[in-house]
Amino acid sequence: DSKHFKRWNPAADLDQDGDVDLADLKIVITSLLDPDCR
């Protein structure tokens, strides 16, 4: 059930589009690499 998989972790849905996707991953990586990013 891909819909369930997409919603598995709302906290990881950083761009608030309902999907945990590459955009969210990019946000996570960017913020990890940039300690000043909050």
C-alpha cells in the first residue's frame, strides 16, 4: 500500500506535501550539512 508507506512518518514530511520524498530528503541533508540552518 504505497499511500500508507508515503504517510508512514508525517514528521519526515518537511515540505508538507503529504509525501516523504526526495524534496524532504534534500531538506534533511541540507540542514545536516548547514549547522546554521534552523
